Amino acid sequence: MEDLKANKIDYVKIGDKRFNLVVFKKENFNNDITSQIDFQQSMISIADVLHEDEAKKSIMHNAMHGLLTFMGEDELEENEAVVSRIANGMLMMMKDNQELFKYLMKTD
């Protein structure tokens, strides 16, 4: 997750809410969780054992949970398979169309 640290990316903004990105030590947990979003604490946690690509997918996955909740799509947000497909598809599309996303992000 060196890119995340190097680029000083420390939060994800979804609607009017900022979710802090926190890297946690996986060794301190006994379960299989490697990432999660906490709506009460406005935080997305990512395990330190994830490789860069896995971390990116996990951030996008949890951001999709946040976006779907913000949009009031609770039924979709609770469906892990749908969230994963949307997140993986968005990440793939963003990687495959970087110039388009740069254009879309430009402000006048």
C-alpha cells in the first residue's frame, strides 16, 4: 500500500461524508476480515497484509458500500456479490480508460 501512503490519500469522500482510510495490523485480529467500512466512525479499514492491487479493490469495494448507502440503495448495499461486481467493474473501467477519467475529472 505504498502508493496510498506516498500519495497521502487518507480519506474517501462520499456525498457529504469523509471516510478516513486506516491501515490496521491483521495480526491483531482473529477473523478473516481484511477490510471493512464503519458508518458510525466514518472509516474504511484495510489490513496491512493486502498487496497493492488487493488494497485498491478493497477500497473500491468499501467505497461502493458507502455510495450505495448514501444513495439509499440499502438492498443493493447489503448484497456482497453485487457490491463486488460493481466495485471490480468500476476499477477495471477506470484503469482501462484513464484519459477519459482525467477528462471527466477536469474542472473549468
